[in-house]
Amino acid sequence: ALSGLEMQEGQGLDLNSSETSKDLLKMSVLSKPREGMLDCGATASAGPEASVNRLLSALLKSDPGASVTIDKSRRSLFRHGSGKWGQALYYVSMSSRLSGTNTSFEVFALPNPDEFGEPWFDMSMLVPILVGMTHAGAERVGLIVDMSDGYSINSLVPNDQPRVLSKNHKDYFQVDLVDFLTGGQTTT
């Protein structure tokens, strides 16, 4: 590993080249604003505030009438992948009626990474929302995923249609949260 990135033999990386570790970090996360990364090890859904704002913008672009509620009194403690503890800034509930039923998703907004304001930081480096079991589990949508190809269905969502989850560059499944909320409908 180099600067937290996984390297495979034969990738042709020349450590003497002009690429800096900051340039390499830009390749670390490629996630669409409308997507969250499925994380079966996470209890609740959470992500950096900037990722939550990107999701909200993507939702409101598809459904300007979507409902968004921010609860600043809900500030759960979270353990980051680094092992460090942090506290959520607030809790967001968003919903859309475009599908014909009121469909919602909830997420904790966490502080942005310290590097977020640096000139070299760009949005491709931002960690996506991690979609936890409070959304994917048996109490909510009952997501069933074929781990070999991403074929999935929300078993507890009436009339849900099967779909294939996309994968990021590290083969982690991505959940299209805007599609989930709007039922694939848009007003634009």
C-alpha cells in the first residue's frame, strides 16, 4: 500500500515520476453524487457532509418537490475506518413521492475530512455515503444482493423491480439512492 492506496504489481507506477501522493489520492474514490456505497458492516447510513449535500442536490434535481428534514439534535457517535471516533453533525431524512408512494432515506452527516478545504483536494477524493443496515436490512428494505454480479431486489418494498447494482473501482456495490427515492422518475 502507498499512501493508503492499494497497488498491484505491473501497474507501471514510476515513483520517480512527477505524480505526487496527492495526485494518487484523486484516484481513490469515484462515486456519483446520487449513489451510496453498500456497507453491510455499518449499522446506520452516514457520510461526510459534502457527500450528503451532493446527494441532496442530485435528489432535488430529479425531484424539486422532495422533502428534506434536518435534525440537529441527533448527533450519534461514529467510529471511522481509521479507528478514530467522531460525532455526527446532524441527521437528515429525505423523501420523494415521485414513485407514487412516499419513499424515504435517512443518513447521518459527518464532518468533512480535514483535507476537504485544501487546494489540492477535489470531489473525487470524497468518501461516499455508506449505506448501512438500518436502510438495507430487514427493518427497512430487505435488500437481497447476489454478490457475484450485483443482481438485487428490495424484498420488503412492494412492487420493487430487480436491478443490477453498479460497482466502484474497488468492486464495492453502489446503491442509486435517487433512483430508490424517486422510483426512477424525474420531473426534469
